[in-house]
Amino acid sequence: MSYEPPTPPTIFTTEIVNTLNESTTEQLQEIATHAEALAEHKEREARLTESADEEPVEERPDNLPDDVPAKATITIKEINDNRYYYWQWRDGEKIRSQYEGPVNPDN
């Protein structure tokens, strides 16, 4: 380890360099901890902004009927001891369903 103080990055202003040089060891440790946390926060914010800008691609299942939205999921309902597949999705405040077929087509 050198006995000379480290050379500050060229992007630092004179004011920042002077403030750091006048800081105590404890203050410098706190500055380093804060700078690391702030960098992580800004990177996370940038990733979230970037992912929000990307439009999600909704892949439509091959077996999805034309009049059923891509966000629908398949569910099983039991009626009179028989089980049936239904497509379900939310439409505003309502839950919509569309019949798909029996769970066991042999019945």
C-alpha cells in the first residue's frame, strides 16, 4: 500500500475532492456506504424504468378460442359430480368464464 493519498477520479469536482480530504475516517466510511447504496438504488430504478418501457408480449396459447382474451387461464369446475374445463378471465369487476370441455371426454 502506498504512503501517498489516492488520486481522485477526474470526474470529481474540486469541491468534492476538498470535502473528502477534510473528512474523518468515520465520515469517509459512511460516505462510501452511502455511495454504494445509492449506486445500487439508481441501478435498480434504471432497470425498473427500462422494463416498464418494454411492452409485454402476450403469447396466445394455441388452444385458446378466438373470443377468449390471452390473459385467460384454464380452470376446472365440478358440476353434479362431473368435471369441466372453463376459460376464466377478469373483465373489469367481473369474472368471465367460457366452457372448454369435459375433463375426461370419455364420460
